[in-house]
Amino acid sequence: MTSIAFRRRAQLAVLLGPVSLFLAVFFLGPLSIMIVTSFLAPGLYGGVEWTWYPHNFGRILGFADPMFEDFDPIYIAIFLRSLRIAAMTVIATLLVCYPAAFCISRLSERWKNFCLFLITLPFFASLIVRLFVWVLILRQTGLANDVLLKTGLIARPLDLIYTEGAIILGMVYVFIPFMFMPVYASVEKLDWTLVRASLDLGAGPIRTFWRIILPLTAPGIAGGAVIVFIPALGNFIVPTILGGAKVMMLGNLIEQQFLAARNWPFGSALAMMVMSVMLVLLFIYVVVSGRRGLDAAAGR
């Protein structure tokens, strides 16, 4: 038994060793550099000075060094705006993917595979190209305004591009596959005998949904929400193309600090704020999932 256990551990080490080494070098290494840089002073002409300087976080949270810089509430506003847009993206993608998952799960195997292929089809095209198509659709001389003008619904073109609505639309378009796959996996495993039993025992469709269907598909919803919210919070490509200079998000601000302002410590502090939110969400997800698993094992 000891030799078998040792052999299994050796096999596990061989399989996970290269991946663990790769993550340690190319993920934990840059992350450690970013953490250290976020507590250093910005250089006069870019770069960093090796002196302790926690006021990079103070510019965001309100304890900036009054001798060199002032607290600007614009950073909190950008942070809250990013949280709001990411949350609205999660809600919108869920409203699209949840009923679609039920519809596709009831199809035959042939059509089910075809629909899954269509959902993953956007990954075969460049994200930049797909977003610029939305620019052609949403601009004042684009397809959307052209259709609305010709149908008489509007008298003059609407400002659809470079707004929060355009960013949310682009985010939803990009992250629909990320929400759909976890939700679809939960819907596929749904035990429909429980649903039929609930209906036979007198529970209506609404009560059956809230008491049976929603709790059983909640793991997929939670997983999809985490997978969508985390990249949406730090995304800078969609806000840059569809938001322009009118809508600033955290991803754009971090990009500016590293590339334009060359304030690497402040950019690292902003990135650490984003990482902190992501880690909190992942911790909550793991704790809730663990408690749900323990309740299921106990038969509650």
C-alpha cells in the first residue's frame, strides 16, 4: 500500500510539476514584482524609486501624500463605474444565456452540438475585428441608426457609440460564451423528475422554478458570474473601442498609467485593487460552493 501511494504521488508530481513550475515563474513572479512595485515611489521620469511609498493606494483610498499629490475622487468613481458595468454585464449575459441553455438542452443531439458550435464560433475571429463591426453598427451613420431613421422611430441619429450602453453591449457580446458554458452544464445535469414531481404535487411553475430549478442550476450561475465578472472588471479593449475617451474604466486607467503616464507604482496599485476584488469574489465562491457540497453530502 505504501509503494502504491508513493507511486501515485510520484505520478502526480510528474504531471503537475511542469505546470506548477510554469505558473510559479510566469504568474507568481510577475505578480510579486507588481506587489513590490505598488509600494514604491514613482520616478521623476518614469520607473520607480526604491523607497517605501504606500501613498499609491492613498490616491485611490483617500490617504495620499499632501506634499506631492492630492486625493482625487475620480479614481473611486472609475472603480465604482467598473464594478457597475461588470455587474450589469453579468446580469445581461445571464438573462441571455439562462433561457438559451434550457432551449438548447431540450434539442436533439445533432442540433444541440450545432448550437454549441455556433456559440463558440466567435472565438475563430479576432476580437478587435468583431468589436469594430459593432462600431460600424452603432455609429451615427451606422446600421442601427439607419434602420431606426428609415422606420420613422427617430427623427435624428442617436448617440449609441461611446457610451456605457455600448460598452455593456460589447461586453455581453464578448462574454456570452463564458456565461453559457457553466450554465449549460448545470442545466444539462438537471433532474427533470424532480421538476415533474413538484408540478404533480401541486406546486405551480413559478414555485417549481424558485424551489427546484434555480437551486439545482445555481452552481452554474455562480460559476458563470465569476468567470464573466473577473475579466469584465479589468477589460480595456472593449471600453477603448466602444467607449472611446468618454467612458474610462479600470483597465484603461491601468493601461494609461503604465504606457502614457509611466507611473508604474500607481498602475501596480490599481492592478492590485482589481486583484483584491477578484480574490474576494473567488474566496466567496469557493466557500459557498464548499458549504453547498457539504450540505448535499449530508442530505440536507
